[in-house]
Amino acid sequence: MTKKEEAISFEEAMEQLEQVVDKLEQGDVPLEQAIEMFQQGMDLSKQCHVKLEHIEKQMDQILHEDGELEELDLSGEDQE
């Protein structure tokens, strides 16, 4: 993920994605602009997906299979 992508929160990315979708659904956007907006929407969707995967990994770290809490490293670095 680039620094720009990291700077935007999941909620901000979702809000921007919803705005892009709303504009595209209105159907009054010139084709060239619609293509650019579609690409922006795809990028935002990918950012949201990556952020959700990261959160899922964090949640997996928090809970053991038996449901007990375990120590969590919130530094953002993947542990493998």
C-alpha cells in the first residue's frame, strides 16, 4: 500500500467509493470521466479490501482457537 492509501481511513475510502458509485449511477457523466471514476472506484474498493484483510488478521491474532485473548502487535507489520 502506498503512503497515500495508508493515510485514508476505511470509512473515508468507503464514503468516497459511495460518492463515485452514486455519480456513475446517475448516468450523466461523460464517457472519459466515467472511465476515470470507475478506475478510482476500483482503487478505493481494493484499498477497502486490503484494510479489511488487515483487520481480520489482527482479529485472528487477538483470539486463539479456544477464544482466549492473546498479545497483539499493533505495529502493522505482518507476522508469519
